[in-house]
Amino acid sequence: MTDAQANRKIQALLDKADSLLEQSQRVTEQRLLQAYRKALDDVQGQIARVYSRTDTPTIVEMRKFRRLTSIERQIADRIRELTQVSVNITSQAVREEFTRSYQETGNALETGTGLNLRFGQVPRESISYAVSDNLWLDSLKLANAKLISDINREIETVLRTNARQEIVEGLAEGLPYSKVERNIIDRFDVAATRAKTIVRTEMHKSHSKGRLDGIVRGGKAADKLGLKSVKVWRHNDVAAVPRPDHVAYNGTAVPTDRPFHVGGEALEGPGLGTDPANNINCACSAQFEIQGLDELEA
């Protein structure tokens, strides 16, 4: 097998893995949206009950009968439940994506080259590193994990404070139920969009991390066989607003154990930087190319 043949086969298999990531992201987003719709239905029901008790509820009446406190508590409880569901869905998705990406990378490199690069199972140390590093995966054991805090902050800021504000202001202004309901729906829509951004970004990070761990392992195995290998930055044309730096970097190759330099920082792979501008909604990927198979077979 020639280098060109091997690299075409590797690229095709890694492209297939990237398309599976996109499918998984869509499935996970749908699970999140279902959770948001259920929470929204519950909150709408609570607000509807408030308005059903009187034609024109006022803040004075609500406070007199402790109804405002009650509905605030119910909304807060529902949002806490929604937060935990969002965390669980996101955490499961990024864990699964890391493992699958590593395994798919190993399969692509071994199938493409026809060599046994000794991938086997995902290394335990890689899993431990991934689930403990709060830049990527959340173990659900760390109360201050970045993933949990991000989701908590986004949901609670958009919903808890603002949902209460919409109700209080609606009552103060004598707004009809339909107007208050529309405002609450708008708040949920904003929160759901932010949650989708988080899950898409975190899944891409874990996919990229699994890919890069596999590429580094493949590179080391190739070195032992006397082969040369590189990783290549690949810009995938799926982003709504492509980053010029990422587009310009397309096709850039570096040694498998060296960082890429794109967007003003050094990063192991796409989505794995420290600058949010380099990470959020990034859809780039890393490819693997090998050289020396021609001489090996000769």
C-alpha cells in the first residue's frame, strides 16, 4: 500500500467519524430541547393557575396570599431540576464522544495503514485525565466542575431571575396572561439556545480530544516502525460564521506531538484552546497523515 492510498483511506474513515459527531450532536440537542419543553410546560401551567384565580391579579393580592412566593419557589425548583437534567445529558454525551472518537481514530489509522498500531482499549490514564479535566469532561463528582458551573450560570441567569422578573413586571403592569406567557417562552428559548451551544462545543472538544489522543498514540507507534507522521488541521465548512484564522490554517501540518498555532494560541487540536473565540461552535478537526509505507513495503 502506498502512502497516498493509506492517507486517502484514513481521511475517509476520519471524515465518517466527524459526520457521526454531527449526528450525535443533533440527537443530544433534541434531548435537551425535550427537557426544556417539559420545563416550560410546567412553568406555563403554574402561571396559568395564578391568572385563573382572578381576572386581574395584582402584586398586592399575590403577596397577601403568598402566591408570588409560592410560584417563585415552584419555578426555582423546576429550573434546578432542568439544570441537573441538562448537566446529565451533556456529561453523558461528552463522555461517550471521547471514547468513541478515540476508538474510531484507532480503527482509521490501523485500517488505513494495514498495520497493527497497538491501539486496543482506551488507555485508562486517558479516561482519567479526560474526566478529571474540567476543560472537557465533567465527572459529576466535582461540585465546581466548569461544565456544571457553565450550565448552572446560563440557565439560572436567563430563567430564574428573568422568569421572576417577567411575572412581577407583568402583574405590576396589568399585562394579560398571553403577554406574560410569551415573555417566559422567549426566556426559555434564549436559555435553550445557550444550552445547545454548550453541548455542541463540549461534544466537539471531547471528540477532538479523543482524536488527538489517538493520533499521538498512532504517531508513537509509527515512529517505532520507522515511519513519519503528521497531524493536519482540517477546516470543515459547516460553521454558520467561519473563523478566518481557522479557514486560513486549513491544511497546515505539524508533528503529531506538537501543537497547532491558530487563533493566536498554541493548542493540541481544534476546540482545545483556552480562548473561547477559538472553541465555541468550532467544527474543525484534525487529520492524520503517514509517510514511509512505500519504503517499508519495498
